[in-house]
Amino acid sequence: MKSVQYIPRATEKAYNAQTQNKYVFYVPKSASKQAIAKAIAEAFKVTVVDVQVLCRKGKATRFSRGKHAYPGITFRQDHKVAYITVKAGDKIPVFEEAKQADEKASKKAEKADKKTEKVEKKTTKKVAKKEEK
């Protein structure tokens, strides 16, 4: 049996859908709803309740044919997206790991902001002392 990758979509819309127990994946164009449900259930040990699938057409993009030639138009690849609803209480850990990484990054940014605030306070105090003299 051929192994197929199901790539999770890490977008704001996908994270908001998690509140309703829905997860969003890029899937192969040839995959059926039944095949998607079976693969996700086996891979992540969850109970799949519903699968909604949509095919997105690739966008048209322009490209150059040289300095004086009229630019040509080509298309990006089409792709298929699956919205998978799991049973209440089940979670897919791939999305949880991404959330934790985002939280760590935001904490680091907050620490950096606090450090810059401290440095700014110190410099303003030094400037104020020099002005008093």
C-alpha cells in the first residue's frame, strides 16, 4: 500500500475551526472522503465523525519571457483541502504542537519587549540626570 501524506494547514482559520472539533488538512487530489477518514483515524487514533472536501483551483501567475516580450501566464497547482470533524474530546496532536510553538515564540517576544522597556527607562533616567547638571 502506498503511503500518502496528509499535511495540516496552520492558519488562523484552521485554529479557529479547532474550537468546533474540526481540523484542516491538505490531501491528495485523488483521495476520497472514505480514504481520508480512514487514514486520519489510523494515523492520529481519533474517531472521525465527518469529512468535508473542497478542491481549490491554482491561481494564475504571470512570468517573464524576456526583456521585450509580453509576459506569459501560467497556473499554480490545484490542491484539495479536507475539513475533518472528530468526536468531542478527541484531539489531533500535530495542531497542539504548533500551538505550543506559537506560545513559546510569543513568550520570547514578551521577554524581549520587557528588556527593551527596562533599557529605555535606564537611558531616560541617565538623560534626565545629565540635563539637571
